[in-house]
Amino acid sequence: MFTKPTSKKKEPSKPLSSYLKNEDDEIKAELEAMTGLEYNLHGDKITDTPEILPKQSRPKQKKQKAMDSEKPPPPPREKIEVESQIPNYSSKTASTRELQAIIRQPGNTSEDRYKILEARDKLMRLKQVKSHTLETAKVTRGTCPDMCPEKERLMREFQRQVAAYELSNSSSEYKINHEKAVKQYSRSSADQEEPMPQDLRPVPSLKMTMSYLLHEIVDLCEEEGTNLAEWFHFLWDRTRGIRKDITQQELCCVDTVELVEQCARFHIICSERLASEDSAVFDKKINTENLTKCLQTLKYMYHDLRVEGITCKNEAEFRGYIVLLNLNNTNFMWDLQQLPKSIQSSPEVKFAIKVFSAIQSNNYARFFKLVKETTYLNACILLRYFFQVRAAGLSVMVKAFCRTTSTSYPLYEFIDILGFEDESEAINFCEQAGLNISSNELNIMLNKQNVILPPPTMEDSRAATLIESKRLKKGHSFGQVIAGGTMPEQLYLNHVPHNSFNAQGYLKPAAVNASDQNSGIVEDPYEFMEDDIEETPGPLRGDNAFKDQDEEVEEEEYEEADEEGEFIEEEEEEDDIENEEEPEEVEEPEEPSIFSKPTSIFKTGSKSQTDSKISVDSVFSQKSTSDTPFGKSQGFSFAPTNQTSIFSKPDPSKSTSIFAGASQGSIFARPAAPSTATPFQIPKPQTESFFQVPVKPRESPTKKKTEEDLQKEQKQLEEEMLRVEREKKRMEALAKEKIRQEVDKQAKDCADLIEKEVIHDICSTILKEEIERLKMFEMLSEKMAEDLIKDVVLRTCREVIESELEFQRRLQQLRSNYQNRRVLKYYRTWRENVARRRKQREALDHTPVWLPNTSLTACAKSFYRKDQDLVIQNMRKRRRSKTDTDESNLTFLVPVETKIYKGLKENAKTLDVDVTSIMFWKVVISWPSLEDRVLLSRHKNIMNQYLCPKNASMEPIIKTYKPNPYETLNMCFKHCEGIPSENHVTGMDALFFIASSDEDPKAVARRLSRTVLSRQKLQPIPLVLIILGSEPQGVEPTAELASLVQSEYISEYTIHHETAIDEGTILKLTQTAMLWLAINKSPPAPLEMDYLRDVVDATLTDELWLRISGHAPFSESLTYAIEDPKFIVELHNEAVDRLIDIILDPESMMYTDFPKEFEGLLPKEFDVPCTHEYFDDGWKNEENRERVERTLETFKLKPWP
């Protein structure tokens, strides 16, 4: 805008532009405009450039800039990486001047602000005096008031290292939420510098950080959709940061102990909560190492505080955790002995010692009993020992219960005693150990040969029933457990994060040396500002921001101006609108003076220069003194009014002439300075003036007239000039008013737009909060519903279990009462028999020996009297009436399967044998030939209707009866007419023989003999013989029955004669006969099938040598004999021979085969060893028996020489 014939001044924008790599358009335009401004030395010519140009261009540019500064922020969008406006520098080689220049610059981005704070910290470190001895070294105490230091927040934001929990939700930009940011853990290294106090958090900030984590982050793991890996790594990293701040500051107080305790509880909970997660999500080893470090730190803190006389309330709890974490290492016992007695005798430490004793003694039952009784955190630690204790317990169980190769053990007892969660976990453990499960999945088959000890290591899983239920039962969240039961105060809610920058992005004065955070430090060693520069940061130096950045150039310019006297200080111009009425107050002097005349004359001649001066002053006064519509310009405005402007124009009208007027304002205004010449004072000119008029005492009239005309013309000219000046000021006032109105309109539009956006933001925030509240209500309602359902189910299950237990208790009581009654019954019977026998012995002892003369019949007749006939008749009538009553109740007979089951149970008790879960019983009903015997055919049909009411025509009748879920009774009723075939009586367990009185006695005896002898000899059967008819004496086969009993084909028999035959009699006889046959059933066949390997292992090892070893201590000869190898070899060979004789005993071939009728009812899968029901058809094959014999012969040893 101004030109200068001499050499140009250095461009002031170059030093600033060197710091701006990515120039903004407005900043670039501003710098270009400032570069065009040149200084004009005194006496230089002014070009013909119109003076109105800067007035049109510069204010327009400033107006546009002011409006741009008030524009609302753009809508949220993805963050675009902007290159930093601050150049990179080396923190090791940067000079103090470079660092000072950086901290004076504005920080518009997070990266710029980080660099400013980094430069500030570097300057503070340069001014620090480091101590080289331990005696003078001081511990750094943190002063950071936030959860995360400001410099770290800025660094992580521009480096995109912000966690998901710390991102701002207000927009879609990648921006950190300063209220939620938590200090990140940084690994220490040798080249790291000592942290500054503002980078370390004191105890209140650490407590606020932990409170935030417990209230807002910890319980997120219970919500659905939470990324557990991100959740764990965030909490792990932030708690490590807390512990590192404590370590770096060497803090040791009750509050820091509480913080480290909470960190330890967090790792304890994670060991159970994340036990089933993948190793990429949760590493158990690293978690245990961090827990060990926490407990080690607590040990030292407890000791240091105890030395100072301070006792920590939770010391016993964490001493117990230390013991539980080292159960496989006994070194902790020495540490316990050094503790006070109160800690040693605390319940927590005593419990840990109990668990240690249980593990050392392999007492797995006591271990899991202690786990069920202990607290939630103790159980979380003990989870790591579950597999170890289970493996040791399985080894003990196999050694204790496996006397043979395979033994069954109840699955549910196995689950309860080893603390498994459910059947699947227990079965998986058994499969890993090489154990099998029974077909009904109710038993575990313990096998010495197949078991793998110890089992392969299995991945740990969560124990919801055994451990997690402890926390849920108390209703505690994870945050409450970590906090120790009571949640800390929410200190973070009203906390405002610290900000070292003002609204324009400049560093605040108090933040230059971090005194806003280091207020607690008495000494301030960080005074690093230059002595020759005023200690005022960039934004507080008014509009002279560029002067601070280009200090050296401007100092040289000012020195040059002072030496040559070429820069003239320009006073601040008053507002034109306020001075609009001042020209009206100008009055002419009453009497013209000789000193005023030349002034009036030659002021006309200087009008153009004065107008030019006014125009130039008006232009620069707007640039330098007027404020922008939205406040005073900061950063890129021009020089302030109280300093000499570097853009000021030298006054061309200023000279040593006495006619020189004021330097500002209109030429017609009253002079404001007393230095202006008055009509009564002759000024002392510095030089001779050409325009001075000599003073004369008198003048001629002509000359006086001429002077009057000139005065009139002068007056007219002054009025015209005054009018023009007024019009000019009026136009300027209108222009300013128009600009003000336009600015007000734009300001109003901007205010409306900002108001809309603020309302939109507020409404959006309220809507989001309402949505979050509704989601929270929904989540809470679902949680309450789940809790309610769980409570109802738990209550219902508890009621069902209690009722079932009460039912079982009553059954046990009834069983006990029944047994007591039976014992009492048999005791009374025994006592009566004893008393009767005692009386008989006494009677025999007191009765002399004598022989009667008559027979018993004669003696009975001698005692007969006629009165007893009446008594006999009455007894017969009573019996007849009782029979009628019984016949009326035949329709209510008990089912035959119930009677048979009852009889078989009674038989098992009598024989003292165990009842198998599947029972088989076959009875053969032998009838005479039913041809021409209609009555017997009818009796047979009646019997079939009772035996099988659903299908009386079935032949043979096969029925299955299940009295309970664990037992099954299979029955077969086979009818035979005449002499039966061998297939009919195979596997027969009982014989129901029916004969008629009109049948030939020889035919009856032959049919009975053939029926019994058709089966094998061994395993005799019971027999019921029913003779129907009026004269049964001749039909009874007494001789044949005695022969069959003597040859052991029949175990027992009973004979019943029935003369009166009707439907009730047949049914009652059938029911009674079936019950009697079931009660008198013969023992099962003493045959068993097993693998030859197991038989040899049991007989030739345990059975033989254990007995010999057991008898040797009691027999001296046997003791010496077992030391003789020849005796051992002979004994072994003899044992092999005995085993061959037992296995190949021919008598075993004489046992009856299993009934063919029951083969379809046998289960497809069965366990070995098994009974004869499961024998195949080839077990009696001679080739098979010879092969077994050859195999057993190979077990013999060669004779000892």
C-alpha cells in the first residue's frame, strides 16, 4: 500500500510462516496483507495510490474474518488427519529459545497442544537441579488432579490410542472423552526421563480413578454383548497404571493399601470369572503373576505401616490369600511365624492352614467341604487346585475300592465328593482318566488297568454352583466384591478435567511453569522466561502477537527508528461519530489579530494537505483502534494504541512552522494542546518562515478594505469547508451505521443458528439419556424377572426336595418300625417256644417212666363224650359261614404278579442273597388230559383269566412287572397236558401239578415223574400237588414224591385235597400256590461268566498269595516253606490244576438252561462278570472247553530241579 524509495524492511511474516507448514487461507491472506505494509521514512514521497483502497479492502477482510470466527461448528464427521502447525523438534538438542517459541504458539489440534506441553516440560527439566547423591534426592510427588494427565490425553488422541470406554459419544469423530479418560500403563525403560509432578496422580486422584472403574466399568462384564477381552485388558492396564503411580511416588498409607487390595481382588475375581475363556483373552499365568506382585507389595506396606504403629483392617484377609496362593510351597510357614499373634490366630489364616493340611494329606473330601463353606474370593483362588485335588482323589479311590480289576462307584456320589458342577463335567474327567461309565450312566467303573494316573491336564472351567453362587447369594456385584463390600464415593461425577489452554488455544499464564497444578510446591525452580522480555504469554500481549514471534527483527527496527528520528509516534484518533458535532462549536475571534491573519490566509493554502492527513488518519485509525463486531481481535490484529505502530504513517504536515496545527482532527477544531499559538502570544519559531507578516502600527483605508474583502472571502470559504466536512462526516456516520446494522443482522442470524444447534444438542442429549434410561429400566426389569424366576424355581425346588426328604424320612421310619415289629414278633415267638420247651422238659423231668396198656385210639375213645358232637357241629357252621364270606371277596383278589414279587423278595431274604435288578421266574402248570373233562377245561380258563386278564388265550403267558424304576420281574406260565416234552420244562423254576380223583394213580405217578425228570438234576424245584375230587386217597403218589425228594429233584412239596370245586376255590388255590412256589424257589445257579484274564488274575495272584501271606505269620512251617522255590512252584502248579478242575467241572453241565421264552427280554448290553442268563449257546461245547484247558496249562511252571 505504501512505497519506499530506499531499501525495504525485512518481511516480518517469514519467521512466523516457518512454523506454519499447513497454512490456513485466512492466515495466509493476513500474512500477505501484513507483508505489503512498508514503513515510510520522514521526507519520502507519497505515491498517487488512492487512499480509499486500504479503507475498502482491509475492513472488508476483517469483517469477513470476524464472521468466520462466529460460524457454528460443522456437523460431526470422521476426523481428518491435519498436519501439525508446530514443527517437529528434537527434545535432546532443542535450544531454550526454540522451546520458548513453541510454547508461545497457539495449539489448535491435540497434536499441537501435546507438543507445546512437551516443550514446556523440557524447559522445566532444563531448569531443574538434579541431585547426584541419595541423601539429597527427593521423592517426586504427583500433582495431577485428573484420572489421566492432560499431556497423555492429548498424545493418545492424535495417536489414536483411545480405548472404546474413553471415546466421546457426542459425535462420530475419533475424539477422547476427557471426563472418562484413565491413565494408561506405560512400561518403564532405561532411557525414560523422570516423570514430572503433573504426570503423576496423588492419592485423591488415584481413589477417584478406582471409584470410576468400580462404578462404571467393572460390572459391564455381567451385561450381554460385552467384549470380555477388551473389558479385562482395559481394567488390567488401568489398575497396573495405578500401582505404577504408587510405586513411583513411594506412597505408603492406609488409602494406598486399600487401592492395592482392590487391585488384588480384581485379579482374584478374574481367575474364576474368565477361567473358561481362551488364552488369547485371558492368560492365567500372567494374571497369577500380577496377583503375586500385588500381594508382595501389600506385604511390604503392612510391615512398614506396622513399624509406624498403624494396623490395616484387611491384613488378615490378604495374609490368608498369600497362603492359599502358595499351598504347594511350604515356605510361607516361616513368614507366618513372624506375624503378630492376632494375625496368626485370625479365622482367615486358620482356614488357609486347614486347606493346606487337606491338600498335603490328599483329603479330597475335606478340601471340597472347605470350599463349600468358605467365602467367594477364597473359592476363586482355590479353583486353581481343583484338578490337582481331583486327580489325587481319583488315585486314592482307585487304590481303596478296586480290590478286583473293576468296581462300580455311584456317579452322583462321585460328583458330590469331588465338587463337579454336573454329570457332563464328571464324565469328561473320567474319560480323560481312562474310566468307563455304565450303560445307565449311574455308575463309574473303576479299573486299575485302564485308569490313567494322573489324568491329562484339563482346561479349567467356571464353577457356577460351587463358587459363583456364593456371590449371587449375598447379592453383591463384582464392583462391591472388589471394593470390599462397600462401594466408594463417586468422586468423579462433578470433576472437571484440567485444561492448560485458553479459548484461543494459547497456554495459560499459570500453565507456563505448571504452577496451576504444582501449587503445593513451595519452591519454583522452573523460571525459564528471558529477563529482557516481559513475562506475558502470547495471547495476553494484545494485538502484538507477531511482534512476540519476530522479536529480533522488530527490536532492530525500533533501534533504527530511535537513532534516525524517522518514526513518529501517532496518537490515537477519537471516534468520528462522537466528534460529529464539534465543528459547530467553532467561533471566530471577536477582534482579528495580526497573529491570526497570516494563519487564516495560509490555512487556505494548506487545505489539501490537511484533508489528505485526515483521510490517512481515518484509514489507519480504523485498523488500529476500532474493535471487531464480535470482540477485540486476538492474534492477528495490529499494534495496540499504547505502543508505536509499526504501520504508522509519518505526519507530512508536522514541521517547525508556527502555522502547524494539531496532529489530529479537523483544522477548524479548537486546539486541544496548549502548545498551539494564541493571538496574545508570539510563538518562538525554530526557523524563519516565509509567511510571517511584519507588524505595522497603522494601515491605509484601501488596504483595510482589501483586508475586509479577504476576510469575507475567507469566512465564506471556511463556511463552505465546514459544510463539506459536515457532509463528509454525515456520510461516514451513515456508512458506519449501515455496517453496524449489517453486522447486527449477521450476528442475529449466527445467534439464531447457534441457538438452534444448542437446542438440538440439548434435545439430543435428553433423548439419549431417556433412551439409556429406558434401556436401563428394561435391563433391570429383565434382571429382576430372571432373579424372580430363579427365586421361584429355587424355592419350588427347595420345597420339592424338602417334601422328598420328608417322604424318605418317613419311609425310613416306617422301615425301621417294620423291622422292629418283626424283631419283636420273632422275639415273642422265640420266647414262647423257649417257654414251651422249658415246660416240656420240666414235665418230662417230673413224669415217671411208664408204658401205656392201650393204644392212643383207645385212650381217645375213653375220653369221648356225647356233648362234644354239638360243639363240633357249631364249629362246622362257623367255618361254612367264613367260607361264604371269602367267596364274596374273590373278585378283589390281589394280582398274581404282586404275590409272586412278594414271594421272591421273601425267598431272597431267607436265602440271604441279593436281588438282581432283572428277575426271571418260570412255572409249569401240569394238567391231566382235558379230553372229556369239561369241568377241568373250565377251571383252566378261569385260572388263565386270573393269570392274564388282558389276554387269557395267550400261550404261554409271559408278563413283565415293574414294582419300581430299579427292578423288573419277568414271569412265564406254561400249561402242559399229559406228559410234557423236554422243551416245555427247560429252565423251570416251579411245578404246579393238578390231578383229578378219577384219574389212574399210575398215570398220575408216571406223569409226575416224567415232568420232573425231563429237566436236569441240579437245581431242584418246589412242587404243589392239587388233587380235585371227592376220594383223593388212592390218587396221591406218595412213593414217587419221596423218591424225587431223596434224589434232590424236588426241594419241597405240598399236597392239597379239594372236594368242593367252584370258581372261587380255583382262584384262591392258584393265588396261594403261586405265592408258596415263589417263597420256596431254589437258589439261582451258582454259575458266572467272566474273562479268563480276570479269573486267572484274581485266583492265581490275590486269592492265592494273599491268603498264604496272611497265614504265614501264624505258622512257622509255612513261613519257612514260602521261602523254598520248589514249594512255590509246586503250589502254583497245584493251584492251576485246581482252577482247571473248577472251570471244567462236569457237574456244571447238569444245570438247566435258561428258558427260551425269556431270550427276547434280555438286555442287549451287559457287564462282565454276568450270571447264567447271559450264557451263549457254545459254553457247553467240548472244543471250547478243551481250548480253555490248553490255555490254563500254559500257566504252569517247570518243576524246580
